[in-house]
Amino acid sequence: MDTIIGILEAMLRTAVNPATAGVVIAVIGLNIHFGFTGLLNMGQAGFMLLGAYGFAISLDQGLPFPVAILVGLLAAVLFAVLLGAPTLKLRGDYLAIVTISAAEIIRYVGRLSNLSEYTGGSQGLRGARYQEPFINLSFLSEDGRWTLPPEGLYSWLPSSMWAGETGGRILGLVVLVAAVAGAIFLIKGQRNRQKELKPGSDLPFAQRLRTGLAVSGLIFVAVIAVFYILPLTLDQTKSNGWWVRLVAWSMVGISLLVAMLLVRSPWGRLLRGIREDEDAVRSLGKNVFALKMQALIIGGAFAAIGGMVYVLPSTVQPDNMGRSMTFFIYTALLLGGAATILGPLLGTLIFYPGRILIREVADAYIPDSIMSSSQTDQFSFIVVGVVLMLLVIFRPQGILGNKRELRFNV
């Protein structure tokens, strides 16, 4: 039982980690690029790294916190303009080659020893150099610690062999699975009802509102159930405490809301048109190049915000946001479902804790004579790669996706 609890604890800590929230925001940006516009951008990690560097270096040099955020965003916007101006006329794998090369240039520039005074070189920029202004914004106690859920929350369970903390964890796990499954069922049900309507028509607002409120309620129940599964005790305000988690996941919620409003606007419908047949959009008198540039800038800005959130509790290390990060972001997007609103969130929350589950189970139950602890980490990536291949083959639309959204003009 202790081994299982230890595995659940590792998964929970990964699920609520601010770095995971940062990746969710970056996946939202990639969803605008790839899911809604059909841009095969393989350099999303480069936008994250520029946002992180612009934010951290600005704070390190004594600039105010809001200015540091603007610098990080402007760095990503400038990169998007410089990258998009000569390349957005490319399609498919040509665009992928250019974008991944540009992201690698950013990473190698960050590793230059000549810039180590500002970027930290290959060792990275330590969090102690830029975290203080963010920590000073906290309204929580400086020295206190919180445990979620609070003590005594299991006391309402009946007296039996499963009462108390063990029963609460088991009940929380059941409720978590049921809430996530229920939310997916409601989303898919609304999509099926939408298919039955005439082209161009939409479901009544009241019906969409009811479904949205129900899904939001189930997500809230799932969040509460997570902490029933395993209590988590952290500092309230320190660099890796509840304050940074509160800010990080609030930014995820805001990013999801902004993305939903964008893609459901007339501008978002134009992006879908470009993805499916950009010549048809061009024939309507629309500037396809300008729309692609707008999508690249907005998606890059999301990634820059994700990069800032990613480095808040740690360091700005260029190798942490390299090629592998872009592939992780794509994996999360394909797993949750491209061209969906909640797909980036669901895919990331399955991918990262899922990889931890594979690693911890292998580490706990496979003898060291067969696989050492360092090898189990590599093994988890192998399993994830195999799962991704099977996903692309048998369910390319992901968990929440729609096959009709996979018609790309690339």
C-alpha cells in the first residue's frame, strides 16, 4: 500500500506542478498554430524560451514586474514576426524544418558563454536572481504551510475497515475518474448534437450554457478529488509553494477562456478555413498571410506566457526548453485532441502524470538487475513514444478531438 501511495503522490505533485501549468499554456498556443490554423510549427519551445529569458533577465536587471512580462511577450512577438515573414508561405514539412531550426538557434544562443552574465550560459539563470519580485506580490503568509485537504476532512466517513484516510483516498480516486469521464461524455454529447444540425446553424445558447456549467462543475469536483487522493503540504509563499501554483493555474484558466473566445469568433472561423483550404479563403478576399501571421504571434505569445510560468519556481535552463519540449507539447496536444478547447489541458494532465506512473511502477516492481533507476526514466519515454504511435494510428483525433478537424491543407 505504501508503494501505491508513493506512486500517487509523485503523480499528484507532477499534476499540480507550476511547470505542468506552463506546458498547458504552451500547448494552448500550439493548438492555435497547428490545431486551428494548420501551421506545422515545430519550434514552440523557442517561444517559451524567449518568454522565459525576457521575463527573467528583465527582473534580474531591476525592471518592474509588469514591464518584465511585457518584455517577455515582445520578445516572442518579435521572434514570430521575424520567423513568419519569410516562412509562412511554406507548407508542411518545410515549415516544420524552418521552425525547429529557429528554435534551436535560440537555444544555442542562450547557451553562449559570452552571454553568461545575462543568461547564465549552459548552466542557466538561477531562480534566486529573479524570483523575489514575484514572491513579494503574494498575499499569503510568508512562513506558513498549507495542507490540502485540511486535517479532519476524512472524519465524516463511516466507521469501517475503509474509514479514515485510506477510505478517503479510494473514494477520491473513484470520484476523480467518474468526474473526468462525465466531462468527456458531456463534451462529446454536445458535439454529436451539433453534427445533427444543419450546416451553419448552432445549438441554442441555453443548451450550450448548461453543458458548459456542467463540465465546469465536474472539473471542479475532479480538482477537489485530486486532493482527497493524497494530501499535499507545501509552503504558502516560497518559490515552489501554493502561491506560484495559484498564479500558474489561474493563468491556465484565463488562457483557456481567451482561446475559447478567439476560436469561436469570426477570426477563429477564418483560421479553420485556412487550415482546410486556404485558396478558398483567399478567393473571398481575405489576406491569408496576415491571418497566419496573427495566429503565429498569438500562439507564440501563449507559449511565452507558458515559458514564464514554467520557470517561476525553478531556473531558466535552455536545454529544458529544447527539441524534446516541443515533442512533449505535440504529444499532449494529440493526446487531448487538436482543435478542441479542453484538449490541451486534458492531454497535458494525462501525459506528464502518466509518464511518472510508468517510471515509478517500473522503478518499484522491476528488479535492479533488469532495469536500474536511471533506466526506468528512459523506459518511461519509450513507452510514451509507443503510445503516441498507437494513438496516431488508431485514434489520431485524440480523446476529445473530431476527425473532421483533421483536414489540413499542408
